[in-house]
Amino acid sequence: MGEVVKSHTESGVLTVNYSHKTSDSQVVINLIKYKNKFKFQINQTIAKNAGLQIGSRLLKLAAK
């Protein structure tokens, strides 16, 4: 996964990952399972480096 992410970090590609960790600093959106529900975190720095803009509505829904 790391090599795929590294090769697309600045190309406008939205990367999404499911991880058991609370965060994965290499992807834009990280899915997390919490109490039998899925939540997501957004890494705005990685999104900005990839040339992506995340809408305010989506940011409000993201887990902190």
C-alpha cells in the first residue's frame, strides 16, 4: 500500500484506506470501525498536497 500511495501523492488521486489504527497519515480518507459502526477521518494536509479540496459538509461529518 505504501508504494501505491507514494506514487499518487501529488496527482489528484483520492486515497481511501480501512485501518485498525486510529489514523493512517498516508491517505486522504481513513475508515475506522468503532463500536460496530464505520467512521472516517480526513487528512487535509495529504488532500491539499494531492491537489484536492474537501468540502465543508464532508469535513463536518468526519471523526476528529
